[in-house]
Amino acid sequence: MSTEPSALDDLLQEGRRFPVPEAFLEGAPHVSDASVYAEAESDFEAYWEGWAEELDWYERWDQVLDWQPPRVKWFVGGKLNVCHNCVDRHLKGSRRNKAALIWEGEPGDVRVLTYHDLHRLVAKFANVLKQLGVEKGDRVAIYLPMIPEAAIAMLACARIGAVHSVVFGGFSPDSLADRINDAEAKVVITADVGHRRGGLVPLKSNVDRAVVNTPSIEHVIVVARGAGIAEDVDVGMQAGRDQWYHDLMRDVRGGVPCEPMDAEDLLYILYTSGTTGKPKGVVHTTGGYLTQVYATTKWVFDLKEEDRYWCTADVGWVTGHSYVVYGPLANGATVFMYEGAPDWPDRSRLWQLCEKYGITVFYTAPTAIRAFMRWGEALPKQHNLSDLRLLGTVGEPINPEAWMWYHRVIGGERCPIVDTWWQTETGAIMITPVPGVTETKPGTATRPFPGIQAQILNDDGDEVRAGYLAITRPWPSMLRTVWRDEERYRQTYWSKWKDVYFPGDGAKLDEDDHFWILGRVDDVLNVAGHRIGTMEVESALVDDKRVAEAAVVGKSHEIKGQAIAAFVTLKEGIDSSDQVASELKAHVVEKIGAIARPEAIIFTADLPKTRSGKIMRRLLKDIAEGRAVGDTTTLADPEVVRKLKDRYEDEE
Ligand code: WT7
């Protein structure tokens, strides 16, 4: 288990309890009676069916659930369109002129799109895609900054039944090319540049470098994000391949209607890291996904008509898909979106935005909260945050001090905190407080959302108090497969126990039967809330000609939760140096992206291996953490570890 014993002990001592705040109850939350849990349990299929009925369908399903493990279908035979549910259906009545998206760019420019505006743009852009030859089922890559066009592009794909694959703008050209190739995307949508910390991210030039290696790409659509703000952005449009978004939008006549989609038709592919060097294309479909993101957004964030909701995630991650775009828009909410960095032009930007837009519901990651803590409470205290009524966190376990700080400084002790556990694969929130009913404790995601069933199991599949988290019943927003790799789907998620989903996390139950998530138990790191496979980083390192072998482990980090430590063996005749270390770090950034930059590179003549040749990661982790070295008797050459440990301590 990757969580340290000391951290575990701290968790066990957590005795503070936070009942639902009075002020929150006065706001008449959607759920204020815990009987919803029992009702959902009494017939979970009927319960999810009730949620599906809150969406618009062209044709009703004839069966709620078809479960042939690990193949699943929800709302079998039903027909609907996600874009219709997120946009078109709100055009009737009072939401027509309501703000759907309020957006602020990093340089301070503002755009507000009503549902009516959003509809017009999405329907037109859907037509643009159609005219470029994108058909139902085709894949479209989206590599954009956090600008309204990211949501417009996703919804336009959904409108015509194209499958989007959003690639986080921080990924390198190589990573982008790998994802485009795996999905065989026909079109990539990007921007000339993105704005980040006052600088420009060269998205289009990254795309240019990627697409020389992506035979499937026929068109590159470029949103002008630099124009008028950053002068002299010359992105070199390649005739016949590249087109400006604004030109295409100007030339297209009108919009296109929504394509009726089968409940099980693909909505999107989203790549996420696993235990091999190759990211997995997690496949999500239409009816079940929308049902669960709709339900969880409504209940977990208690979303009301008048809320001003802000989820700080980038659309490049699943949180951005489910809780920036699909969940809140399906609920007809007003979504606030911000393009840039939290510390630009200064470290109070987010609080200034909360005050300016009167944000009521705020959802962010523990790593961000720890950074805010570090920056000091004086900054948020200079802003009026009194409109906030609910706070959320996601991405990694939240340490109790960060939780308490969030509660006190940001929430003014009046806002419930929803600590939401879920994954790219689960598509939507799975374990979470329901804010009007759940007493919370700092550090626990509490209990499964109504209708979800989770347990803690050991290797044999017996129920235990501390072990592996397991999801023991299908849920609507489940991943359906790994794109073109059904075997990997079965192997990764369904082979540990029979017909039970294995998320890869360790967990523990407390005396209230609340779940404490303890972190990954596989070779996956969680760096600042982003999932990174150790193998991916190792492959990037050995890709450098000078590297003979590399082993990557996680190392505790005050802000990021985990940072990357890489043990590297250089080839014969190559000398280690600080210079080589920084070149290797740069090489990883070049291959994967800045999120994968190793924090520490430790050169070693040998890596500790078992007699069968397996790298002893646990031991490397102990060394990286500066902890006492554990049992080394299975080491082929125990000297290696001693030397490594000395070396590491010298460098600290
Ligand atoms: C992994 C999933 C789900 C969106 C963001 C990350 C960890 C996520 C929590 C939480 C403890 C959490 C788990 C999980 N995780 N939320 N509230 N408490 N751990 O999505 O990249 O698919 O990563 O993030 O380890 O398996 P992801």
C-alpha cells in the first residue's frame, strides 16, 4: 500500500466531526433526508431509472441494466443526445437567456454565453465539423486551452455523434501524437496559443510537430486565442490542412440538429495513465454517463438555478468533462470558467474571481488547497467570499490540515465540504458526502453516493476493514472498455476478483463505515492530482541514448502530494552530472509534458533487483523518502542499496 504508516496513524486519530451546517439547511438543499440511501438500495435499477427520466430521450429504453460482467449496458434501446440535454432543452423557458458559461481569460478578457448563444455556436460548429467530413462515430481530437471553444467543440461533437478525445494542453507533441494515433482522429481542434502565467503556450506549433506523425488527421482547426491580445502570433497555417475556426464559423450557414444516439453509443475517449508505458483510452458512452453526471452534479453540489458554479479543473481531465461541461450544463447551471494560472498576476486571482462573479459552489483539488495554504490566509481574507455556500475537493486524499484550512478560511466555517472520490474510469462521483445529510470528517470521502455499492476487500475477495477499494455493483457512468483493447479492460479492472471492479486504490473503513481512501496500490503516481504511470516516465528516460535503465517511484511532496523520483543507471562510459540530470528532466518534459518532470534524479551504478530480476520499487521508495531501508534479503547485491542510500542522502 502506498500510503505511509505515519499518515495512516494520523488518519485514525481524526476525531473532528462536522454536521451539516445550519445555514446550509436553511437553503433547502435538494437532499436533506438520509432516506435516499435506503430508497436507492431497495431497488437500485429503479433508482437510476428515476434519474434517467429527468433527461430528455427520443426513445425510452426497454431495459435498465444488462450486466454480463464485465460487459455492461444501461438503458438498453434508449435514444438521446447529450448536446440536446446540455443545451437545446434549456432554450425553452427562463434558461434561454441565462448565462451558461461565464468565462474570464488570464489577461482579464471576459465572455458570457447564454444558453441561446451556446446553442447557436455549438450547432454551427457541429455543422463545420460535418462539412469537413466528420461523421457519427469518427474521432475528433481537442487540444485547447480553457476557453469557451473547448466546451463548444465537445458539445458539437456530441451533437453529431462524433467521439471526442480531449488532450490536456500541457501534454507534449509526442503525447498528443500517440493519442491521436491510438484513436485515429480525423480532425484536431487547437488554438494558436494559450495564456499561462503571462506567457504563451504554443499549442498550434505543438500540433504541427504532432501531426507530421499522425496519418489519420485530415484537418486542423485553429481558434485564434492570441489575436488582439498577443501580437505577432504567426502560427503558419498549412494550406489544405489548417483552417481558422473563425473563418469556418463565418462561412457555415446555420446549425445542424442533434443526432439521436443510442444510449450505448460512444460519447468520448479519454486517455489516462496505467501501469504500462502506454496510456489507456477510457471509453465512455451516452445514456448512463449523462445520467450519473447529471445526478451527482445535482445532489453532490446541490446545484440550484441561481448558483454560480466553478470547478477549477481543466477540460483535459475527466473532472473537466463531467463537472465543467456535461454535469452542470445538463442541469442548466451557470458555469464559470477561468483560463489561466491561480497565481497570475498574483496569488489572489482565484479569490478575486470568486468575489467578482459571486461564486457559490467551488470545486478544486487538494494540491491547490495546499498551495493556497502555503501562500497564506491573508490573500483570501482580502476578498469577500460570502457568496460561497458549498466547497468540494477531488483528485487525491485530502490531508486533514488542508481540509480544516479550506473549511475555515475559504468556507468561513459555514460551507459543507464534499470530498469526492472517483476516477476517469468511473466517469462520475462514486464516494462522497451528500451535503444536506452527511456528517463530514476531515480526510474521508465518507460513503458511496446513493445507488453505488462499494466495499473493502482483501486479495481473496473477503470483506475487510482495511484493504483494497472495490466497486461491487455496476453503475451507469462506468467505462465500457479500453479503446480497442478489451483485453486490457478485463485484465486491469476485472481480473482481481470475480465480477467486481478494482479501481487500484487502497482504503479503510472507520467506525462509522466511512471510506478513507489511502492512495494507489499500483505503479501509478498521483502528482498534483494528475495520474502518471511510473512506466511512462521510465520509458521517456530510457529513450535518452545515455540511459541504460531507469526506475521511477513517488516521493512525498508538501504541495503536490507526490513528486517523481527517478533512479537512473547510465550506460558504460557516461558520467553522471547535474548537467545530465537536468537534461534528462527536460527530456521527460519533451516526451510527456511538464506534469511528468522528475523532481529528483538519482544516478546509480545498479538498481536493486530481486534474484528474478524485478526492480525492488518498495525499497527505492524507502530510499526516496529517506526512510530506513526495509528487508533486503532478496536482493541480488545488497551492497547496491547501501550505496544508493548513501548517495541519496548526500544529495538531499
Ligand atoms: C485517482 C483517479 C476523479 C477526477 C480526478 C482524478 C485518486 C481521486 C480522490 C479522493 C482520495 C482520490 C484515486 C483515484 N482520487 N479523488 N477524493 N480521495 N483519492 O482522476 O486521474 O482518474 O485519478 O485519483 O487514487 O484512483 P484520475
